Amino acid sequence: MKNVNTTIIDLGIGNLMSIIRGLEYYGAKVTVTSDPNIIGNSSHVVLPGDGAFKYVMEQITKKGLLSTLKNLKKSKTILLGICIGMQILFDESSEFEETKGLGLISGKVVPIPKQSIDGEKISIPHMGWNTVAHKEESLFNIASA
């Protein structure tokens, strides 16, 4: 990561300083901006996020970044989405209401179920350790086929 120019998108949300310090620790040269031209010409972009899916998509639209972010897929830009920044890369979300995402990754973000497959109540927000149950028809099996 030494000397990699990395652009962090500033949507006015999230703890950008943690991301900046983490990237700088590994030698990246960091720019924080919401300028579509700088973002569109970057080789490495970080899309942080904090809050609700719909609100983040509204901020992206308000700052005129919708087409810039959608075009990153064509430009082979390395894009890292953190938290809600990763979720909005998908086609849509049903977090509070149906909301369109960037469509860079096919799929829909859905809420964590309120109960486990065994019928046990799941505490949300959840902190701690869980057991992972494997299903034959899981996405990971399809992807590795």
C-alpha cells in the first residue's frame, strides 16, 4: 500500500479520521473529497458510511456523485465500501423502506432476522459471537461451483 493515492469520499458522515489514520499507517497518500472529478480519476476509493441506506443515497445524489460512483465499475477503480458504504453498492435495500442502491453488486440488502433458524430470538443490535450454520444452497456454494 506504500505511496498509493487513496481517495476517501466525504459525504459528511462517519468517522473519517479513523480511516485516514489507518490508511496513512500503511503508507497511503490520502485525499478526502466529495469532488466528482477527483473521485472519478482515482485508482483507489473508499466509500465510508454511517447511518441509514436511504440517507446515504440521498447524500450521494445531493453531492452529484451518483453517476461518478456508478462509473467506477467501468474504470477498474479499486473501491472499498465500509459499513453502509458497502451496503449501498448493492442494487437495493429494504432497511426501512425499499431504496435503490448503486447497483455495482447484484443483490438486495435485507434486515437481520429477528430469530435464528432454530427459532431463538436474536438480539439486535448484536455484539458477540455466534455459530454459523451451513446451508447447501448458500451463495458461497454457488460462487465456488
